[in-house]
Amino acid sequence: MNVVIAIDSLKGSLSSLEAGRAIESGIHLAVPSAKVQIRPLADGGEGTVEALTLGMGGTLHTVTVTGPLGEPVACTYGILPESRTAIIEMAGAAGITLVPDEKRNPLYTTTYGVGEVICDAIANGCRHFIVGIGGSATNDGGVGMLQALGFEMLTQDGNAIPLGAAGLSSLARITDTNVIPELKDCTFRIDCDVTNPLCGPNGCSAIFGPQKGAPPDRIAQMDLWLAHYASLTAKQYPHADAAAPGTGAAGGLGFAFLAYMNAVLESGIKIVLEETGLEEVIQSADLVVTGEGRLDGQTVMGKAPIGVAALAKKYGKPVIAFSGSVTEDATACNRHGIDAYFPILRGVQTLKEAMNSDNARKNMTAAAEQVFRLILCCRESGVPA
């Protein structure tokens, strides 16, 4: 029996790899001869750095960079040395969780630290990047990141503009003569499920600015500043398109990547599935196992397990899923490629007990063992489909 496991993390309990190994243990208790391959899984959001890096034999690196408020923060990113790939979550350097509620105001938060992380990865030999840009505290159009990479954002007097969205109000000229030379050799796959443009009623200032603490009376100004920045950018880089879907992601960071760097915006799960080579191992599998912390009606809305199921069904493979809990509307998963799913709880437990890592691991292993005993029993007895 050849089994491929690609399960998302059970947040607060088990990482993707830990969950996968727990299932593997259960499979081997039932079918000792089974060949099991585990691939890390994440949807491109929180936890992607750890899941992809450790799951693909990479190493984690921590670097001190400029945080969203201009104060030092420690940001951890991953390096896959064989492919010279860096895996970065922008939220680790410029995320909203790094800013206390009372200090949230995108007029003054910056993406400068994101550029510093990229510089550190380049210095460590990376030339390919996977970047998740969710959870930002910023609305600076990615200008801070660009400044860290050597792009000069200048006032009329030739001085560097201040960090933060407010700095865009004095932007008069952009130069790239001092950009780090290695940047031209780098490629970027940007995890972006947001389709908002940079400016306008559906732009980042109007839609996401209030969530980041922007004063209501400054929203229109921020939008105008970004439009001016986009106009200056287009004069230097004619391909820049502020109306392109996703350019408003992360306060305009999507625009900066598309306009200034060799980047593409893609679905996070698409990036993860391709980078882990899951399709290749699924082709020779007898069965595919996936899952996440909670299976519900929202799982079918582009979440990681459904991405795995779709890939498995491309090759006609059966798919089962394990999860910490399921809801009544999780039956939608059966219509989207997951043939059967199983909650792992074996008895009445408090939420705290259920989420305890040791308990979750034991429950996952026990559930997998019993499911695979059933599969083996059906196979050996020749039970018809």
C-alpha cells in the first residue's frame, strides 16, 4: 500500500509535519508494510514558513530587521539550499500583530523590514523567493521594502521620504541606480488571494485602511498618494499597472512586487502544492490523506485540503481526511473530492485537552490506525466497492 499524506496544521496543536507523522504511525500500526510519503501542507498563510522549510529539509533563519513601527523585530524565514529558495512571511517583519492596538495607524507603519529580510536571504545565496503577504500593518505601497533594496524614493529636494504611508505625500522622484545588483537575478512567487487594485473605492486604502487603524479623514489622502506613486512608477516602469488584481494586497505591497521585481501573484495553495512536488508523488499513490484542524463548509472555499483533493482526483485517487473537529456542513467536502473524513476525538474532552499536542498526536495516530485497519480488512476480504 502506497500512501501519500499532505495534511494542514492543526493550529495550536500539531504542525503539518507532526500531524503527518502521527498519521504515519497509525498507518504502520495497521499496515506495517505500507509505504508512506509525507509532504508539508499550508495554504500560504501563517505557518507556511515552518511547514515548507522543515517539510522540505530546509533550515530556519532568524534576522533582526526594522519592524512596522521602526523598532527592531526578529523575523524568521526559511531557506531551501538545494533550490536556493527563501520562504518568507511578510507578517514576520511588518505584520499587524506586531503593532499594539493603540499604535495601529498605517500612516506611520512601514514594510522596510520585508526588504531587509529579502536582502539577508540574498546574502545567504537565495535567488528564488516564496513570499506570503497576508496580515500586513501597512499601506505604504511597498515603498519601505523597495527602499531597503536600494530603490531611492526622494522628495523634491533629493532627500529620502519618511517611512510609512505618510512619506508618500512628499514623493517626487524614484531612482534605481543603487539597487542591490543581485535583485535582477531573483524571482518571486507571491502568495496573494486578494484581488483588490491599488487605488480607488476597492483599493487598499479604502478597503483595508480602516482595519489597520487609519484615521477616517486620511483614507482619501492615502489613496491619492498611492495614485501619485503609481504614476511615477509607470513613468520608469511602463509595465506597472495599478489596476491589476492583487496590486492592493498588503497595503500595496502587491503593486511593488509586480512593478519593480520579477514577480507573479498566485494562490498560496497553488504555490505550496507545486513547490512540494505533491502531484508527482500522488500519481503513484494508492490513497491520499489530507485534513486540517476543523473541516466545515468553508473548507471547500479554496482551503488546503481541497487543493490536495483536487490534485488527487486528477489521477483518480481516493482521498480521506482527518481533522480535530467537523461540522454538519462539512459534508460539502464530500462533493469536492474528499471521499470520507474522520474527526479524531475518541471521547469527551475540553477544548484545552483536545488541543494539547500530546493528546492530539495520540488521537490522530489512533484514528488513523483504525481507519487503515478497516481499509486493510476490506481489501483482504474482497468487499466490493
